[in-house]
Amino acid sequence: MYFIVVLVFFATCIWVFTDAKSRVAAGERLEPIESPWGWFWGCFLLWIVFFPWYLIRNSNSKAVTKPTLTRIVEQISEPLNRQ
């Protein structure tokens, strides 16, 4: 059970980073934290605050693409495939 919680934690942190990165690449402005790395570290250090904040803050913006489960898995496994 503990492993699943840790896996979900890391997966959501990585998803926030990749989603923020794709939004910045598409020309969207992230506020109040403008850097994808800033959102990642915020989620990593204080997940209970930053993850819901990211979801609420960016749910009203024009999404480039809504990530599907398949896309999330591909984004998470991409760094693993490079090794």
C-alpha cells in the first residue's frame, strides 16, 4: 500500500512538470509560478497544497491537450527508456 502511495506521489509530480512544460512551450503563461520546475518542486516539497492548486489554477485555462492515461504513462516512462 505504501508503495502505491509513493508511486502516485511521484507520478503526479512528474505529470505536473510535463503538463506545465507543454503549456509553456505552447505559449501559455503559468501563474503565479512561471517555471515548470517551480511547479515540480512545489508539488514535491508540499504536494498537499501545490497539486490541487495546479489543478484548480490551470483547469480554467485553455488546455493545449488534456493528457490521457496513455500519454501520462508515456511521459513517465520516457526517461526510463533513455537509460
